[in-house]
Amino acid sequence: MRNLALSAMLLGLMSLPAFAADPIAGMWKTQPDDGSYAYVKIGPCGANFCGVIARTFRASGEYKSPNIGKEIVIDMVPEGGGRYHGKVWRPSNDKIYVGKISLKGDQMALSGCILGGLFCKAQDWTRVR
């Protein structure tokens, strides 16, 4: 009986979604853009990943931006090997771009592109501990 309960528990843990421990999940600090930066909370949204602005900062310190709570990383699909594709929103010009993410440990390279990748802007984000 005890072995049966243990087996059932292990089987249940194995059936958790693969993204439950995905390295992209967590809090990330953006690179400054037009003098401000943010902490973005990334987590699962359906089968993909999304990021919401959690806190905002200027050189003078934290402030309450109207962008808090808005989605900045949109439907990032895991490709494997620390790579993701989806969309990103740039608050400073209120535009959405085709986005790509590449992770290496606690460093994230995020890019937003138009015209099939002909023109891109990139930022380096770091994980907040």
C-alpha cells in the first residue's frame, strides 16, 4: 500500500508541465530604455511564457509607472536550448515587435524585430535575486 501511494505521487510529479521549472521563469531587470528600467515577472501563460511589468525605476529611484501590470513579453514559445520566440512590447513607443529570447544562466538577450528581422533592437536583461 505504501509503495502504491509513493508510485502514485511520483507519477503525479512526472506529469507536471515541463515549463514548471523552466529557466526563463522568474523576475528579470530590463536594460534602461529612455531613462527608465523595470522588473519583469516572467511565468507560464498557457503552454508559453509571458512577462508582466512588476516594478519601475528611474535614476532617482522607484516610481509608479502607468505600465505596471502590463504585458511586455508576449506568448514566448520555448524552442529548447534556452531559446524562445514570440512578441515583445516596447513601452517607450507603444509598439509590439516579433521577439526572440536567448538565455545563458542569469543573463537574457531579448530582441524585437520588424520586417522579418531586417531591423532589430536588443536588450540584455539580468535575473533579479
